[in-house]
Amino acid sequence: MNVPALAGAGHAGLPIAGVATPGVAADYALRADGLRKNYGSTVAVDGISFGVRAGEIVGLLGPNGAGKTTTINMVLGVLQPSAGDIRIEGVELARHRSRALAHTNFTAVYAALPGNLTVYQNLRFFSLLYDVPAGVSRIEQLLDEFDLRRLRNTRSGVLSSGEQTRLALAKAMVNEPRLLLLDEPTASLDPSAADLIRSRIRAMAVRTDCGILWTSHNMYEVEEICDRVLFLSRGRILLEGDPRSLPHAHGASSLEELFIRLAREPLGSAPAAAAAPAPKRDAPGAAP
Amino acid sequence: MNLRPIAAIALRQFYLLRSSPTRVLPMIAWVAIDIILWGFISRYLNTVASTGVNFISSLLGAVLFWDFFTRVMQGVTMAFFEDVWSRNFINVFATPLLISEYLTGLVLTGIATSLVGLIVMLVLATWLFGLPFFSLGVLLLPFLLVLFLFGIALGVLASAMVLRLGPASEWLVWPIPALLSPFVGVFYPLSTLPAWMRAVGHLLPPSYVFENMRSVVGGHGYSGSGLLTGIALALLDILLAAWLFTSIYRYAVRSGLLARYAAESVS
Ligand SMILES: Nc1ncnc2c1ncn2[C@@H]1O[C@H](COP(=O)(O)OP(=O)(O)OP(=O)(O)O)[C@@H](O)[C@H]1O
Ligand SMILES: [Mg+2]
């Protein structure tokens, strides 16, 4: 499938990043169009457009304060966009909030689960909130899948960071989401735990065909797991493409180097973004 | 509305209460202390006053009703504060949960916890002081209903306040019942009050309960239209409180407060 390397970034007439050209059928877990968030005169997200296909892992990259968390919060319905449109599985979030969020879930370090509930109680609480019909059997399955059985009756506040991440992921899977938003899911994990979590998520994406939007500051991780990356800076998408071919296409030796260059470039003059034609990329969901 | 999300809010409170004596104790201890204190005050007044008024019925009964109202209100806010204390708003409101389901969950919790308080009070007041509570008969139902509905309204209002003003405004919420009590005539007839306070009292549903209770205990019967007014006002207050909560929730989603509640206020 052909994907434009240059992000639409909200300019009228330009293709939406990750949104297929007309005639190419694609299942979108998420589509955001002209998404913007202003706080007074501060523009946190500046009219971005992008999509996440079913089964695809899209990395949302960018320096601190670029607007990644703001974007995720808007998709989660806890922050109202100043402008723009969000569709989850084709359902418009602003108009059908409950229906759109029924098959969405997320993890974020800044949104820890209530520490005074046990692992089981947390999963039960959220399975009911997400209106999961066979909640109890689903929880038993998740306890095994995420190695939480031995911690079942432990209060989540005393879990180690890695264990909390596993619980957060189990909670995020409780409603079998079609769209998963992961805000720095491996930020506090040791390399081995992070590796395990990544392979779990990757396997899950392949198995369930769920679309994933993933933010991370670990470029090695992004290259390994993401099918595609969006590079956000000061609320705009500067660049978009395959994390393995992007650096080369833009004259950088690694994704890390490309990141640093883009992060330091003044807004509006992103020559890297203007260079190179759209690279061909692997099919979404394909193993790296 | 779906049942599971409503049950989630109530079940979470049950989990917390089950394992937390610090949450259970206040549900029981404060009302018990009140009943014992006012029980003895009433008993003493019965021995020194020769007015023919039974203070156990009029005074202790009024305290019991008033404490029931505050327990309903606090039962609702308590469940809401759990989300404040555990910084849980993003997790809860990023689900398909509707505001109406959330509020219903809080109310269910308020019903359950206030019933525990009511039972404790009834047992103590009848057993220790011989309060003839059930002599009010079927009138108990409208009395409790008005207080219950108004407790819900104030609980939702208080939750809306804390959502808007931040966790520290909890300190503004606790004294609300004390602030209202002079106006609703818990301990004295509204006629005792100056005109402007009486006017405020007439806007507050509990005043109809206490006026009627005193009248019935004094053998003068009750006012059906008064009680209906109380119920109607309380229902109106619930609608107003739910509207206010929803508006503040919408503001919090628009302004970024909900997503960054730790900031306590944005912009
Ligand atoms: N409620 C708010 N009021 C004012 N400014 C805000 C608010 N929320 C976020 N911002 C600002 O919006 C910008 C984007 O923040 P955001 O949290 O989305 O960045 P981020 O890309 O997630 O950064 P990081 O990598 O550090 O997590 C920041 O400059 C932040 O200060
Ligand atoms: Mg962030």
C-alpha cells in the first residue's frame, strides 16, 4: 500500500497522513481530521490529521511538549478538541461518545489505576465500566495472559512499575479494544521487561487486528515495534513514514539522529520533511 | 443507561469499605455519638421542662432525621471523592460510562451507606432512649423520601463543586449541612426565625419534614401539601444538581481540567 511520506498536517488538499488514497480499501481503527487544541494563546495541537489502521502499530513521536498526550487525551474523550473530528472504527466520537469508546482502551503512566484496589478488583471494576458481558471469565484469562495470577489479591499500589504496567495492559485489554492508545507504556521498565511487553503487544495486535497508537521516547523500541511513525513537533506532524526507512531517506544514520535533528529544527523549516519521495512500506501489521 | 457501569461504581465502594475500617467507622461512629449526645440532652430536658413536649420524639427524632440526610449526602460525595483521591478521572471517564450512569452509581452508594447509618441510629435511639420512631407510621416514608432526595441533590452539588474547584474544596463541602441547619428548623419551628431566614427555609425541602414532624408529635396532624411541596422541591434540586454536575464536567473536558486534575485549576 502506498502511503504519503509527507504528513497532511491539516493543510487543505493534502492527503491525510496514513489515510489511504481513494479506491484503496482500508479499515481504520482511528481517523483524526484537522485536530486542534488551544489553551488560550497556546496551541498544543495544531490541526493534525492522521489515521491508524486495524492491526497497525503507529508510533507518535516528538519532543517533550509536542502534543502527544494532548492528542491521546482528545481521542480518549477526556479532552474536547478546539476543532477537528475524531472517528473510532468510523464512529464519530463527539456525537456517539459511548459507542466510540466501547472498543477503545489505553494505558498511561500518569493515569495509574486506583492503588487501593487489588489487581482483581481493578480488573473487575473496569470490566464493568466497559460493560464487558462475561467479565469474570475475561479477567481470569487476562490474569494468566499477563502473569498476574500470583498478584491477584495484591493491592495495585504496592506493585512494582513492571507489574503495574502489566496490570495496566491487562486492564487495557479487558474490553477487547479495536483501538489501543499507549502513552509511553515501557517508560519505567527494565530492558528485558520492556522487551517482553513489546512482544506481547505485538502478538496481541497481530492476533486481534487491533490498531495501536504508541508514544515513546525510545527510538530503538519504535524501530522495532512500529509499522509507521508520525513525528509531531509543536503540535504539528512534520514527518510520517516507516521508522526503518525514514532515517535513510532523510540522510540520517538512525531514527535517533533524525529525531534529534527534527526536534531542534525551528518550526516551519523542516527541510528533512520536504525531501525524498514516499517510500514503499511493508503491509500494516507485518513483523519487522 | 446500562447496569454494569452503574454497578461498577457501587462495587468499587463495596470493595473499599470491606477492607477499610477507616471508611466504615465514620458511617457508624458520628451518628452513634450524635444519638447518644442528643438522647441524653432530650432526656434531661424532659426532666426539667414541664411543657408537656416529649423531647425524645421532637428533638432526638429531629436529630435522627437530620443525620440521615447528612449521611445520604456524604454517601454520594464519599464515592465521588474516591475518584478524586486516587486521581482516577481519566481512567473512569475514558470509558463508555455516561454521566447519568456515574451519578446513579454514586447515588446507589449513598443509599447503601446511609441505610447503614439509619439502622445504627434507629437501634440506638429506640433501645437506649425509647424513641417511638415507628409511631410516625406511614408518614416516615415521605419524611425519609424528602431527606433522601435532598441528600442526593446536595451530594451531587458538592461533587460538582469539588470537580470544579479542586480537591482542597472538600473542606468547603463538609460544613454544608451545618450551614443549612439553622434555616430548615431542625430544632425549632420556622416561626422562630426572622422573615428572610424563614423565606430561605421554605425553599429548602427538609423544612417541610421538620415542621410536619413537630406538628404530628404535638398531635396536630400533618400537611399533605407541605410534604408534596418538599418532595417537588427536592426533585427539582436533584435536576438542578445533575445539570450543574454535567455542565461542570463539560467545562472540565473543554478546559483540560479533567485530564490534568492534579493542576487543581487550569487557565
Ligand atoms: N490544560 C492545559 N493548559 C495549558 N497548557 C497545557 C495544558 N495541557 C497541556 N498543555 C501544554 O500543551 C503542550 C503539549 O503537552 P503534551 O502533554 O501533549 O506534550 P507531550 O508531547 O505529551 O510531551 P511529553 O513527551 O513531555 O509527555 C505542552 O506545552 C503543555 O504545557
Ligand atoms: Mg506526554
